[in-house]
Amino acid sequence: MGRHVKFHLQTAQEGFGHAVYCAKESIGNEPFLLMLGDHIYRSDTERSCARQLLDAYQQHGVSVVGMRLTPESQISNFGTVGGIWVEDKQLLSVTEFSEKPTVDYARQNLRIPGLAEGDYMTVFGQYIIKPQIFDYLEENIRNNVRERGEFQLTSCLDRLRQEDGSWG
């Protein structure tokens, strides 16, 4: 397993985007599976959560994020997505990523047709990301572009989505 799993330490607390950027040299120019270690992943199907993301990536060829249903009262704690369901609500074409949005912003911009009032889809700790993300992260780090004092992944994911598309 050690040939397939790599761990990298972030030596300075500069944000989630910076933490991901620390793995750039090991990843190179390949899409990669990012799994956050402070989450527990459980699928209610025969396919693992990671396998579902890999299948979506292989089918569509764009970055994919794991998601979970989150009530409005909690979205200010999470990256939240807007989008349009495809494939019988099994896959979401992401139209926007927003890091820890306000409820007002989410109500105006992140509502997903078919979800109950007050429910949103938030990013849930598993990603398959194309390597172009490192270009955007590096640009933010080089130019000291911070959000809430840190280098964020979410805004770079949204830029990648705008240029290449993204699924959830």
C-alpha cells in the first residue's frame, strides 16, 4: 500500500489550498484522489465512496468532488456547491463552488432544483482533481491571494470548474 498512498506534512498553517499545494511535486502532472483524514466515509451502496468518484471521473473526464446533504444552518462551515442534477440525482453538474457562504448568498446562488427548502449540497472530503489546480494554487500563493487569511482550495476548484467543468 505504501507505493500507492503518500502523506505530506504542511509545515506552516496557511490554509487548505496551501496544504494541497504541498503535494505538488509528488503528484506531478496526474489527476489525484484527495481524501481528508478527518472524515469517515461510508457508502450506502456496494461501491465505496472513492470508487463512485473514480467511476464518475473515468466516465466524464473532469474533476469530481464528494458531497453530502447539509442543512442551511450548517453551510457557513463548509464549501457549498450549486448545480444541476443529471443521471437521476446520482451526479451533479457543478455550477459554482462557494467557501463557507452566508445563508443569504446560498439562497440566492446555490439552490439546487429538487432539494428541499433549506437543504444544500456541501463538499465532503473526497476529491479527484486534475493537476491544473496546482497552477491556480501556485498563482494564489505567489501573489499572496488569501481568503479569510488563508490560501483556499475552494476558489481554485471554482476556477478549474469554470475552465474544465466539475461534477459532484
